[in-house]
Amino acid sequence: MIKLSPFGRQVVLLGVIAVAGGLAGWWILTAGRAANEGFDVTDEGYYLLSYRWWDSNPIALTGVQYLYGPLFEWFGYDIVQLRLFRLVTVVLVHVAFGYSFMRWLRGRRPGAPSTRLWEAAGTVVVAAAGGMCYSWMPQTPGYNDVVLLGALTLISCVLWMAAAVDRGARAPLWTFLLAGAVIGVMVLAKWTSVVVIGLIVITALIVLAAQGWRSVARGILLALGGIALTALVVQLFVVRLSVAIAGILDVNRFIAGTSYTPPDLLRLYWSSTVDLFGRTLAAHGLLLLAVAVATFARGRRLQIAAAVVTVVALAVSVRHIVLNDGAVGGAGHIPMYAETLLAVVLVAVVAGAGTLIAGGFKLGPSSRLSRESTRTWAILALLTVLPFVQSFGTNTRLFTIGFNAFAAWAAVGVAVLTGIWAAPVVARSTLAMVLTGGLVATATIAYTGLFRYPYRTAGHDESTVAATTLPPLRGLYLTPALEQRLSRLAVVLRPYNEPAGRPILAFDKMAGLVLALGGRPLGEAWIAPTERTRTAAGIEVACRQERPSRPPLVILNRTISELEITALRACGLDFRSDYQQLTPAERTSDLQVWIPKAEIAKAERVARTTG
């Protein structure tokens, strides 16, 4: 086992800070640079449209609009500022989580260097892993951000509790109050977050149980107080909870018969996760085997042999990653980079497990990992499963969204690496290289996900035209084609769309178009081709609650269906007799635009008079 002098340790820590800090800085600067580029009219448009009308349209799937909506309004409905706000929250939460983790881990690593560079190095490593938040999703924050950042904040609170318990002190009061407040926010943003909340709460109870039932009861009561405080703030200063909950329940009732059932979701999660593990083992199985062998290799010859096998295995894995875009971001590369990230944590798990087993067979001195408490194992287990469970409730594969929590796996890697100094140098060096490679992959994934393959919009080199003629998109740079298309449509609709704020129905998945035109949704802001019953129900509910003073404009990229025609009758409108299509299609950017007939006649009279 190689032992470093205090000066040597400081040099190593400074090297870690330099490398991880450089990688973190890369993705952070890239996200800042891309904040004014591109615009997705589908999902991102849906988020922004719901935030724009957060206080007047309660018909929504989740309550996330009550969190980001007031902020969006405070920013003057500036999309760039909202995107930058997301960046700031991502960085701050990951730094706080990283520091909380390293502060707790110091108590579990008595031999750690006394310098604060130790905490700084681990914190920067975790912050660098936070770049996965920019792997493929829209730049505008959404409910997935609330769940991820909320989960990391909750775990940070648990880590402060655990550090206090390890010292025999009472956990700080603020940790429980903050945890309760965050739980309230997470449930409001996405009610299925109760799954990850439940796991974190169980871990907290295991931690506090070491101090007896009084400590547990104190924590529960204070956390409930934090939840109640959040509810009170929302009720008094944001929205009446009865209104928000009613709107959320309405939409969930709309989708009850058409969305995935819990058994269907579990089957999807299981099959896709098993498939991912199978692909990862096929691609990186040799590396995992090499690491396992390295943990048992004792003696000079065996370690040299293990080093040779490990080098070959690393070369095979790196080749696979390069040839299969395993370190490239964007939605189209999710299955490939998911293998890379999973391989990183599996290497850490194999290295830790191998070291424990080798110590159990007395092949060498026992590692620090072999002396961990139940509390520590509960925390490490939570961090290991977090990237899978934090996305429970999504109707896609767990790793699609879940692996944005790669920072949790980076923390696990740090815990294992600092806990296996009794293991052979080959095993430790391999784990260190794999963790470094994981951070490099994170940075390249974030960079390419933002600049080359951004979510449903053009890349950095193509977003060259400022959206100066579209006030809701001010500050953004779009492709010439998109800017021309939106501007042309805005000009054509100006006689029918002033003042701004008129209801506009855009079928399908064109919420961003409604936002760009200065319109507002009628019913739920989300309109998808596969959920027409949900859309129609939302229109009917909105019109029954409060019929709009002006009939909506209707924009279609397909033929209107009977479901939507029937829904409009709840607004007192007969689509076939009350609406007329603007022609030709070239004039309306190849979209069908339907205007109330009376308004077309009025606009034509005004045009003749002024002409």
C-alpha cells in the first residue's frame, strides 16, 4: 500500500480540485452560454405557457406552475432569466449536497487529511457530476428538476443529521424544518415524488433511531411543521390549495383511463432496467471482472497481471464508449450514455464488495468499509438507488430521467475510493480512473446535449437570429426558419390577437406557439395527439367554470377531430358554422388557422376602410 506524505496528499487533492473544477466549469459555462439559444415549441413551450398563466389557469397535471410561475412573472416573463435561474439552482444544490456529503464522510474516515481541501475536492467532484442535469432535457426548469434537486436537498439534511448522530449531538433543528418544507414543495410539483421521499424518510429514521425514539419523534414533529409552513405560505401568498388541488385532480381524472396503470409502469421499469444492465455487462463486463480480480490480487506478480488485465479492459470499455457515442448528450443518445454511467457505479460497487470479501478472507488488512455502521450503509444504499427511484411515476424508462442524478453515484464512488485504502493499488487506481472518466463523460454529455443536440431545437451554430419581433421570446436566438415562421404567423394574426392574452388552441404539441403569439391556453396547456380525450375534457371544464370573453383562435397541424368540436360546444361554439379558415396555407406557415367568421368580416371591413 502506497502512503503519501501530508504534502503529497495536498498535491493530490489540489489535482482533483483542478480537474473536477475544470470539468464543472466547462458544463456550467456551456449552460450559461446556451441560455439564450433555441426554443422548443413542444415540452418547453408547455412549461413556459403554464408558468405564464400560472395564476389564472388551474387545470394542470402537477402544481409545478405554482413554483416557477411566480418566479417567471418576477423575471418579467424573461425566458433567458428563468433558464439561468435553473442553472444557479442546479449548481447551488449540487455544491450543498457535495459539501454535506464530505462533511459527513469525514467522520467516517478518521485517516482523512486534516486540510479543508479534502472537503473541497469531494464537493467539486459532486458538482462536476451535476452536469447530467443538462444531458438532454429542455433548459427551462420543470417538475423533474424540483424532484431531483429536492431529493438531493433532503439527502443533504439527512447527512447533517447523520453527522450529528455520529458525534453524539442532536441534529440541528433547521434540518427537519427544511426537510419538511422541501417535501411539501416536491409533492406540490409532482405527487409521485412520494416514492423517493419515502425512501429518504426511511433512511432518516434509521439514522435518528440510534438516539432513541425521542429523537425520532422530535424529527417527525419538526418535519411536519416544515410541511405545514410550506402549505401555509402557498395558501396565503401563491394560490388557494383548494383551487390548485382541484385542478390537479381534474387532469389526473382525465387521464385515469388512458395513462399507464401502475402494473404497466412497473413492467416497463423492470424490463428496461434489466435490458440496461444486460447491455452494460456485455459492454463493460471485462472491466468489472478486472476490478474484481484486482481487489484480490496480492503479491507483486499477481498485481502486475491484474494491472495488465485492467489496462486491456479499460481500453475495451473506452473503445466501446467512443464508437457507440457513450459520452454524447441529447435524447437520441440516452441508451448509450446510460451504459457508461451505470458502468461507473458498478465499478465502484464491485471494488467495494471485492475489498470487503478479500478482507473477510484475511487476504490483507481490513478496509474502513468493513467497519461502517448500519446508518452508513443505509445512506450509501439510498445514494446507489436514487438515480432509479427519483424518477418513479414517469411514463418512460427510469434511467431516461433518473440518471440526471449521477451526482449521487459520484458520491458513492468517493465513499468507496476513500474507504478501500487497504485494497491493492491497482484496484484503487482503476476506480479513481473510472470516476474521472465518468466526470469527463458527464462534461461532454452536457456540452453536446446543449450545443449539438439540444432538446427538440437547433444547435448552437444554427441559432443565429434574434426573436426581436416576438415579445414573449425576447432575448432568444432562433434558427432563421423558425423565427421567420413564427413572425409571419404573428403578423397574420395581429388583427385577431390584440390585445394579447386571447385564448388560443394549438393542436397538437404547439404550446410554445401559443406562448410566442402572446396567447393563453383554454383548458390544459398540454395538447398531445395521443391524449385527445384529456384535451377535450380540459376544454369543457374550463368553459364550464368560466366561459372566455373572446372565442379561442384555433391552430392545427392536422384535421380537427369530433372530440374537439364537441368540446367547443361547451364554450357555446359551433366550429363548423362559427369558424372560417385563413387561406392560403403559405400565409399561415403551413398551419390551419381558424378564426371566428364575424371577426374575419370585421377585419376585412377595417382593411377596406384603411386601404
